[in-house]
Amino acid sequence: MLLLDPWGLGPALHLPPQPALAAESVQVRWRVSPSDQPGIPAKIRQDETGRKTTPFPQDCRIPLTRPAPEYRVSLVLVRTGEDGAPSEETVREWRIPGIAEEHPLLWFDPKDGRLIPSPETLSGARLWVLRRPDVVLEADPPDSLYVSEQFPRLPWAWGDFIGEEVDLSRVRGPTARWGDRPLDYFMSELQDQPSLEGGNRLPVEDGYPPLYVGAPPALRIPLSPYDDSRLHRWYVEVESEGPALPEHCISGTLADLEPEIREEGAVLDLRAWLGDTPMRTYKVKVRELTGRRADLGFRILPVLEIVGHDTLYLPEEAGESPPEP
């Protein structure tokens, strides 16, 4: 994962733990290209099963000393043969896009510095941007783009690049220009709001949360189906309000809750926590890193089931007795 550390390493790669072969004669190395380092040794910890190892540390960050259109990251096993000669085997490889003519600026999440891989789905809020010095940010209306912080001069060969934090909360249409060439490949994300979907909702308008019968509705959160890296940006909390069955408080990021990713967004099936027959009132709070929020709620009752009767007669609306069977 490409990330930005504005006050330290500058652009860097985050190398997460990976499974690796456990053997004394095997060394595990990270290899990054292009890089000034031939290989980065990975520390090893025994897995619980005793058959695997995991490269450590957990938060291994490798500085990228120069811009490149693409970075290639490899996990390499180095074995020593009986004759003492080393042999290498690449077990995993990743290709990570960098600064190129197709994308001369990169956007990062200020929460953890991680790259936002799909700039066409930017949403209005504070974001970090790393751009070439000849790339100019523009907005509609012109004075709606606010630079909240200019980062210090970046290290290594990134010294001419500009890093800054920008506020897009008032921007309707962010664009960029590279010399005379407009960069219109990204746009502000539609402000679609989280919502409750499905379920059997009764047509009751009494000023209280919507009333459902039977299984609970699902929570839909607007999210591109092609960018699951944004799951960690959304936080969800479902809590029972007052006496309820079951009494639950569920909370976590979308990445933790593992929703189903569909074309219309991320869908969280609340039956996984509330079951098929919950009762009473539940609050649903949704928060997004960029400032979007939604406070949803619903009342729900189980379906009434009457058993043990072959035939059931209900009184007429006028109060008259039902006909004899």
C-alpha cells in the first residue's frame, strides 16, 4: 500500500505481514523496484499452527526515494543450497501505480496517509494531495477550494513536488490542469446517503422511526463496487434503544463488519446480528471519515402467527357477528 508521511518518510510503501515458508535455511526478503535498496530482510515469527511464519514488523514502511510510474514489490525467499550457493524464489508480487502522465497527482486519506486508489470517487472533505509542481488544482466555484495546510519540503527526489491538505467540503466539481491540459478524470462523488433497504415496512407515518414487521432491513452505504479500500473510511454502530430483543450494540468499520459489495453499494445484512425476529427499536449511526453522516433508526415487530386453529374468523368492521361456518 502506497502512503504519504508528510513530516517524516514522505512517500513510502506499507508492507503488511505475509505468510512465508518456515525453515532455517530460508531467508525472507522484501524487494522494491525502483529502489536504492537491494532487499529488505523480513523478520520472522512462528505461526500458531507451527507450519508457517509471518514476516514482521507489523508496520514495515519503506521510503520511496524517487518518483516512478509504477512500483513493483516482491516477497522473495532466499535458499542456501548444499554447495552454499543462494537461490531466489519470488512467491508474491504486487504492482502499485505511482506518479505518471496518466495521473500526475495522488490523493491520500489523512486518517492514515493511505493512497485513495480511485480519485474519480473523491468525496467532499479534507484530503491530502501530492502533485507535480506544474499541476494546478481548480474548483467550482473558484474560491471553494481551501488549502488548509502546506506540507514541508518532501525528502529525496520528491523535493520539487507539492504536498498539501485541501478542503473539498464546499467544492461542487474539483478539477485539475497540467499546463494546458485539463485533467478531468476525477469528479466529486455523488452525495448519496446511507439508507435502510428491503424488509417489510408498514405504511405508518406517526412521527416515529419507520415500523417494520418480520426480518430487519439491510443497511446500504454508497460505495463504488470497484474500490473496497474505502471500507475502512466508514464506521457503523447499531444499538438497541430501551428494552429490546435482542439487546445489541454492534460497532466497527465496514472493513470489520464485512458487508456484501454490490453495484449499488456496500450492503450490511442486519440479520447477522439481530436475527430474523428482533423486537422494539434500534438506532443506526453511520459516519464517514470525510464528514458524511446518517442517523437512521427503525422499529420492528415479529410476524404474528396463530396456530392450533383450522379456521379463524375476525369480527366485521361494523362490529357484526361473523357468519356461522
